[in-house]
Amino acid sequence: MVGLVALIGVLSFVFWLTKDPTNNLEASLPGEDNREAGNLIEEIIRIGENFNLFDNEAPEMEGTWPQFRGENFDNIASEKQNLKDSWSADEPEILWSVELGEGHAGPAIYKGKVYVLDYDEETREDALRCFSFANGKEIWRRSYGVHVKRNHGMSRTVPTVTEDYVVTIGPRCHVMCVARETGDFIWGIDMVKDYGTTLPQWYTAQCPLVDGDKVILAPGGSTIMMAVDIHSGEILWERPNEMQWKMSHSSIVPMNFNGRKMYVYSADGGVCGIAADGEDEGEVLWQSNAWNHSVVAPSPVIIDGGRIFLTAGYGAGGMMIRLNPQGEKFDVEVITEYKPKDGLACEQQTPVVWDGHLFGILPKDGGANRNQLVCVHPDDVQTFVWTSGKDSRFGLGPYIIADEKMYILDDDGTLTMIKPDKNRYIQLAQKKILDGHDAWGPLAIADDRLLMRDSKTMVCLDIGE
Amino acid sequence: MNDKKEHKQAGRREFIQTGIRWTLGVSLAGVATAAALKVSADDFVWQLDPFKCVYCGRCADYCVMTPSAVKCVHAYDLCGYCDLCGGYLKPDANALSTAAENQLCPTSAIRRKFVEDPYFEYEIDEDLCFGCAKCVEGCTSFGNGSLHLQVRHDLCVNCNECSIARVCPSDAFERVPANNPYKIKGDFSVGTDESNPA
């Protein structure tokens, strides 16, 4: 009997020893998805090739919202507004609305005209459309054929407008400069073709920076940053992309610190500051790959004391860095870095600085406070001064401040007005405005009017007293 | 005499054959009736509401079945077919590829197939899925939420007291009619009637 048990034991042991439990495992290797590289046919794109003039006029108005995040890159209306503190049942009134191609492109406003880089799904064109701010009638349209497939929307940038020019970046990285009044084509650059830009996932959201007579662009590819003469399209300088970073959805932000003016860019791969003036203009003043994430949409937020707040979605979280002068250049010190559930983090929109505090909406992976508007002090971005509470959650939509009111647009087109306050969340009014979805396009305010959109429709609201 | 005997034998054979037929017929009818009664509108089975699910991972650990009867399912009409899929790839993956180190799923239960630039299709291999919900969390946090969990009723033994329901932190488990046992996301043609979600 004992011998039998011993024999069974030995046989079992041999069986166990010889059986490889990993026999049936298959290795997961790159390339099993049969990915094919890009478009097989090279598309010939003639930037600015088409123009349409419509029989409409735009009455002159005073206000401007000339670029992404407004005049001072802070998403706060710099001009005096006189806005309502509450809304009655039929307020805010929709003054006009226009249908747009599917996307998230935001408007810029300049003296009675609204500029949107739309995507026309029928003609398959990037179309810079100029509307009357007074009534929404289309004045002219400058466009060019480019094949953009629906990929969480198509359009997604905001034009930059000066007294004389409008500069745009299309979803597939085509830069176009036109005359502001007439729409006459001035110059264009194909960043993919000329600089080897890798298109970011879901197309680029980079908005052009205009600094005086210079257009500042961050192509990635062969060149991390470059300056273009706005009048002629002549390349003024190019900074080679030795760091091999890629274009992100983030936009370039100007910064002044320690007597130096610089352009700050948060790329896919790292963050850098490029000299904006002086003999070393176009040189790298500092760079760091401590902030290295594959999808970066929010722009850097400039904080006093040489600090820069960085945030991104897809699990990235947030980081505060500080520039420490080191001779002519700067060292980068990481003050704090954390995951999205551990402090202020934003996925698409850039936080707003108000009254010495940072306001932003947490992403869906933001833990118990997910999707809430939160307020933090820059000295401790991981401790919430307040949150909007579990009954006041928002989506990926934009927010903007004007006349001491903050407007928050939810994914489903619900607009919430709050009083921005560093001590607590104060909701003033809320109303469902749009019926569509993915209302993520940046907001714009001028002349007591608010422009907002969902994926298909842009409306102009009267929010003034 | 022989004729009488044969007649008797034929009658007996016919009687036995008829009896067997009736027995089989009654049995089949009984089984069919029992099956019909078992899956009647009055019976209920366990299902989880994907809109309440917080992808805690307990479906993988607490089910009495091994592996769990809870599997990931994919609502293709909700999916964005993204290259950078938050349900397939780890956050900040080194590359957008099928290499094991980039995949979020611990068992590689999601198959990724190139459709056309820039779209990729994602398919669940339910034999490999054990309901850990890592992909559901990634898809819900960073995408459209098309990947979601469901109790598969070909695997579920419909315990009187579901051991997952006991520990579900969001009370996502509920009894649903056995003739309408799934709560699939994205089937918008059915409408929003909660009693008839899919």
C-alpha cells in the first residue's frame, strides 16, 4: 500500500516537473495589429487656395478676444465687461448660432468679426471663416483642400488675430496667414512636409503665438521652435530639435523671468524655454525631460517666482517646476510631481490663475474629487483649498473668467456661472444651452457676449447687463 | 394458430413503439415546458449596470467561478477606434504597439487590429478575460467608455446570493429579467427605458 502511494507520488511529481504551464502562452510582440504607416498617397495641399466672399457685412464693434486664452494668455477677459450675476428663465439669450464642421475649434474675436478655423466636411477643406460678431452672418471664407478623417472631431485650434493678420494652424499642421479684413492669402507653411512634424493623436491643437511681427511655432520634427515674419512668411530663426521631442496639443506661452523673455513650450517628451529676444534669440535657455508624457493638451501656466505649472491627462497628473538662474541660462528644479488623484490636474483645458490661486477641473481619473472644479494655492498644488463638491461635477469643457464671473461649459452644453472665489465654490446660475455633445472648444468673451460651441454648433450669448 | 401468434406479437410491438413515442413526446414536452418556465419573465438573473460600475476589480476576485463569469464586452458603436486607446495601452506607454510591455490587459485579452489610418479595432478574447476591469477603467477615464463589464450567462451559475454583488462598492449588481439579461452600453436603438436597457 505504502509502495503504491509512493509510486503515485513519484509519478505525480514527475508529471508536475515535466509539465510546462507556459506551453500555451503566446508572446505579445509589436506589429501584431498589422499597422500600416500613414497615408499611402501623398496629398497635394495648396494652403489658402480657395476664397469665397459673401454678401454680408460686419458692423464695427470694440471688443477683442484675439487668440487662444485671450490677450494675456490667462483666459481672463482683459477688457471691461458688464455681465449679469444671474439669469432669468429665458436668459442668457442666444443672439445667433451657426453650424460648424464637427470639432472643437474655438473662435477669436476682433472688432466686430469672429474668426474660426472650421473644417468643411462636404468640401473637405480647412476653412478660415469670418463671421459678423453682430449677427453671425458669414463675411468671407479662405480655405484649402485637406483630407481630415473624423477622429474625435476634426477642427481643434483657435486663430490668432492682429490688427492686420489672422494666423491659423490646421488640424494637420498647415499654418496659414491671411489679411484680417479681406481674407487675402499672405503665406503658408506645411509643418509636416517642411519640418517632418509627427501629427499628434487626434490632430494638433497647437494655436499660433504672434509676438509683434513674429509668428512663433513649435513643429517638433526637425525643429522644436521657429519664428516666422508675419508680413512675409520669411523664416527668422529655427531651433533644431536636438531633444527629439514631438509636437503636443499644448500651445507656446510667453514668459518673463529674471530679465529674460522666453517662449515656453510643453512638448511630448519635455518642456523648454527658448530665448525670445536678445542676441541669443532662438537659443534654448532651459529644458527638462522630467515632464515627459505622450499626450499633453494643457498649456504651461506661468506662476510668479520663475515657477511653471504643468499638467496633462491620460494618467499624467501635474508638476510644478522652478527656473533657477544659472549664468545666462536656467536650471530646472522639480518642486512637486504627482498623479491626478493627488492634486490639481487637468486633461484638456489649462488651469486659470485668479486672485493668486489656480482653478481647474480634475479629470475622470482624479479620484474621489474627479470632474470637480478645484482651487489650489500655487505653493501647494496638492492640497485643495476647496472643491465644487460631488453634486457639481463637470466634464472636459472649457472655462473662462470675465467681470469677476467664471463660466464653465460642460460636455453636454450646460453652462454654469460661478463667482470665482479663493475661499469657496459659489454657483450663481446654470443653464443647458446646447443639445450636442463634446462641448470642448475654447470660449471667447468680448462686448458682453460669450461665444461657445459643442461639436457641431456655435452660439453667441448675450451675457451682459 | 401462427396467424394469431403473429397478430399478438405485432400488437405488442406496436403497443411498445407507441408507448415509447408517447413517453419521448411527453418527456420532450416536459423538458421544453420546464425550460420555458425556467426562462420566463418572472425569473431573474444577476447583471451589473455598467454606468454604476467603478471598475474596482472585485468581479475578478469574488466570483465563485474561476475565471470569473464577468467579462469585458465592447460597444463598438461607442468606440472611437483610437490609435492611442486608454483601454488597451498603459498610460504613457513606450510605443503605440501590440508589444506586451505596452498592453494594459494582464492577459492580453484585447486584440488590436489596424483598420485604416488612423483607426484601430479592439476585440475581446473572452476566454482570456477574467473581469479585472483595468481596461474598463482606462477606457472610461480617457475614452468613450465603450469597454465595459457584463455577467456572461453561459458561465454564470446564478447564485442565490451573488458573491460579487455582496462586495460591489457601487451597488452595480442587480437582478434583471432572465429574458433580457444584459445591460449593454451603446445599443441606443432600444431606448433608455431602464427596465429594458438592452
